[in-house]
Amino acid sequence: MAIYARARDFMAKTGNPNQWGPNRWPPEELIRSDVRNGDSYVCVGDDGRVIGTFFFAQGEDIEPTYREIDGAWQQGGPYGVVHRIASDGSEKGVGAFCLNWAFARCGHLRIDTHADNAVMQGLLSKLGFQRCGIIYVHEDRDPRFAYEKIR
């Protein structure tokens, strides 16, 4: 949870205070559920410390909020989804590492990010993700940019 607190602070300082800040997202109960379900992953630094964390799952139609998109996904069928990427800030490249790791496992990856999250949008563009449209999540009504990458 300390990594998520640090990520909320980083987002607020880089022009994205609303994605996780107002409701202190993600809640600990959700993270515990991710761990129980085997969908929570960590990124470990060279010194053995956990320096990042993220949610990853794959399957057919696994993200309900992706069913409605203002735009269009590039391809149907099973896909992987990444959510809740966070880093402790001690090493560069954690987000790219996590996304590349997930993509290597499925070859068809979807992700969304808040319209104010310029840092994540830049990373997704750099890694070859295509912006497909806008989706909305249940937690708030702020638009999220939806991205997809296919092998």
C-alpha cells in the first residue's frame, strides 16, 4: 500500500490528481482480492526489494468496463489487461518492464488511463500501444483513454 501512496503523490505532482487521489485508490481490500485471485504481480529490484506492483489477468471479455467504448478495439477475442501499475520511484523503467512482461505472456494487451495521466499516455505510446477510444469506469465518471497492443 506504501507503493500506491507514493504513486498517488507522483500522479498529483505530475498533473494527474484525480485518477487515484480523491478516493485514495486502490483500496486495500481490492489489492488483497487481487493477491488471493493470483492477479497481483510485483516487480523486484536488483537488491531484492519490491519496487513496483500491478494487476494482470487474461481471458475472454475479462474487463466489463471495456464492453462499451467510444471508439473501437482493434481486435476481439481473448486479451490481457493491466491495471493499477505503481512504482516506489527508486528505479526508472518499472512501468515499461511490467507492461512488456504482461504483453510477452499474451500478445494482446489492453489498458486504460485517466485523461490527465500524461506520463502513462507517453509510456503507452512509446511501447507501441494504440489509442482506441474512451471508456468509463464505475468508480467515477472521468473519461479514461483506452489502449491496445497486438502482436
